[in-house]
Amino acid sequence: MQLEKLQLDLHPRPNAQALDLGFSLLRANAVTLYKAWLALWLPLVSVCALLSFFFSDIGALFLLIAWWLRPLLERVLLYILSRQVFGESVTWQEAVRAWPKQLGGGWFRLLTWWRVFVPSRGLYQPIWQLEGARGDVAASRRAVIGKNTNGSAMWFGIVCAHFEVVIQFGFLAFIGIFASDDFIVNPFVLFVEASKNGDSFILNLLTSLAYAISIGIIAPVYVACCFTLYLNRRASLEAWDIEIVLRQIKAPEKNGKVLTTKIKHNLVLCVIGFLSVSILPKPVFAAQQSDQSNLAKCEVPKWKQAQEAQRLPDHSDEQKALREKLTVILNTDDFRGYKCEEVWTLKNQDKKPDTEPINTKAPNLAWLANLLQVLLIAAAILLITWFLYRYRDKFPSLLAPQKATRAIEIAGLDIRPESLPEDVVGTALGFWNRKQCREAAGLLYRASLAQVVSTNKLHINKGATEGDCLRLVSTHFEKQQISSTRLDTLTRVTQLWLFGAYGNRWPSTEHFVQLCTAWQSEFAVIARQKMRVS
């Protein structure tokens, strides 16, 4: 994935802002999206309307077929969006021709129980279609992507469904107003009379037309917003915004004259900025203090309070000063995670209306209830059958305890004992003397993890980060399963790896030699024998 070509201002943001980003993405590519979508959607609805003409008694069943197949047609929209966000121009004709190749993966779920009970299905479409995940890998990806995001996608799907119903009723009411008599006030009376007189074809035709218009408008909105929710979740998990900035950083120019000129310009700008700040009028600072006072009046959310409670005490004055600076940055609107504002609310919301609603006689929909009952029973039977077939090889071992498996790779580093040299410290010092600092720090770090996994029986899950590993070791230390010296050595080695690998901040040679000496005294068993992972 070439993040430097990303056309969106993508950074971790609240789910509501991610949905708003989906509307902006839809507006930028509306012509291509709607052409490709209508090229597939309108023929399907037309075939269903034609079938309802020949089988007018069960015309609503064919409309249900169009609704059922809708998730497969939406993949053409995701195909276009996934390429437009990375600057790849795709025409609607190319998207329609590529659509049959996008149908694999997850189609059985989308056409069975997910179609009825999972309104957040659009959030997980990219996992099958773009990532190509299948089976257990797809299940784990859905669990990760859906965390803190599934609720927003679910409620957005429900809202979209309500908008579709509003558009359908609005279209039918529009037709009913112009087709009714002058003395008829209710625009839906025309359809009730048509149902009584047996004009089912006209009724099915107008219903199909209203459904085609509503889905034709709302479906691209639903797919675009769910896609930006997916991108926002991945940006939060994988720190895309930081990676994009790092990729955009260019090396300094070697020309001394150019550097001297830039230094002079920067000094002039610094002097101007200092003078501007020094003569800044006081009302600006007063406004900032007012904003801070308003923020102080806000009630801190419970999740924020729990996060602050888990924070460890400061170990030094430098760490305290650094945390104070970070707190100022994290209290801005972009990083706070919640927004403090005053809103207007209506008075007397509990007051009942003066007039009672007029009761109108609705058409008999008993046949629809029977049809839904049959479909739900059939779906339940299919679900149970698929479940028994899918897990047929696991039933004999359901009661048997499964052996825990340990991770063999952490942050891209191989922690298997077989991958380590005989003399870890000597090899690391050799790397360091050859200016290969990253290889030296990586060797110490993965050798330390290999030791605690083997000797202390730590179970590190697949996909764990450096922070996860350090928290796991701290938990075992609190249970008196790991010594304090081993925890301290592993903490120092982890900090060496994090500061160097991600921040390019390397210690002095003397500090590295002292760390190797401490590591040798604590993990010397690695230099004497190869470990075997049980």
C-alpha cells in the first residue's frame, strides 16, 4: 500500500468525523460512483419488475430478491473508492467490467444471516474484497477493525435504512397527490384502492420504482461512509498519519551555501515570530484562558478518567516535564477524543400534542408476515447446517484442552532460539562497532524475548507489540514469577530498541557496553546453550 499517494487527509479522528469524510469522498467521485452503481442496480430492478408483471400475485417476492442481492452489487462502489483514494483514475465502465472478479470472499455471510441481522456489514466488506482475508484470518481482522467502530457502522446502517423508507414513501405520496381526486386528502388512498380492486401490477410497478430510486441514492452514501470508517480504524491502528509524514521528510541538502541561506532565513523568521508574540494583544490570551476555563467546566468522560487512573507515576523530573508538554498537546480538539461545547435544547419536550393522530386503515400484510416467517426458518436451517459442516472436524476436540501457541515474531523480529547466534553479546558488540546500531539493538531485544518466553514460560500472543510484551512481563513480575533485575534489563533493552528503531536516537558506546554487561549477567544462559520452545 503506497501511503504517499493517499489523496485524503487521513489521521485518527472520531467516528462521526470519519463518516463526514465519507460524504466528502462521495462528492468528489459522485459521477463515477453513481454511473457504475446504476449500471448494475437498474437492470436488476428492471428484471424483478418484469417478473412481477408475469407473476403479479407474488410480485413483492421479486422485490425482496433485489434487496437480497444488493451487497454483492455494492462491491463495484468499493472497487472505485479503494482506487480513487490512492490517485488511481477508474472509469465506471472499467469498474463494471472488473465487478465479477470482486465477488469472492464473504458472499455466503452477506447473503444469509448477515443480510438480515448485521447492518454494519459495509465496515467489513474491505476485509474480504481489498485485503483478501479468508477464514480465521478474516475473523481476527473483523474483531480488530470492529472494535470501537462496529457500533457507529451499525447505527449508520440503520439510519440509511430509515432514509430509504422516507424516500420511498415520499415518492409514492408524490405520485398519489397528482393521481388522486380533488376531494381526497390522503395521497396513499389511491394505492389502498388499487390493492382492493386487484390492480397489483400497477402497485408492484410503483413500489419497485420507489425502491429503485431510494436504493440508487442511498447505497453509494452507505458504502462511502463505511469505507472511510474502515480507513479511519486502520489509520488509528497502524499510525498512517505518522508514517505519511515520515515518508515525506527529505534529506538535507549537501550544498553549504544553500544551507547557510536557509539558516539566515530561519533566523529572520524566528526574530519576527518572537517580536510578534511579544506584542500580541492581551484579549487573545484572555480568549484562550476563557476556552481553557470552559474546558475545565466540562465533565471528563469515564473512559478518559479510567485512562488517567492507569497512568504510572513520574520516574524523573525530565519525564514529568515531557508529560506536561504532551498533556498540553493532547488537550487540543484534534487529540482530546471528545469535544466540549454548549448546545441548545428545546423546552417542554414531554408535552403531548393537542390533537390525536388520525387512524387510517392500513392494508392487510398478513402474507408478508408469513413470507418472512418462512424465510427466517429457512435461514435458521441453512445457518445450522453450515455451522455443522464448517466445524465438523472440531467437534471431537471441543472438550479437550488446546495447547497454547507462542508467537515466533514480534515487531518483525524473529524470537526463535534457532535464529540466535552462539555469542549474543559478542555479535551485538560487533554490529555496534561496525556502526550497525539497528542490528545490534534488534539482536539484544529478540534474544531477551526468546529467553523470557523459554525460561519464564510467557505466552505472547501473535501480533503483540513491544509495549504488550513489556506489560506482560510486568504482570509476571507483580506475581513474583520474574525477578526485578530481569524486568529492569528487559525494560532497558526495550527502550534501546524503541528509541533507536523508531526515533533514530542511539546511546553512546559506553552506555551500550554497560547494557551488554548487564544483559550478559542476567541472560548468560543463551550464550551457553540453545533454547528449545516447548
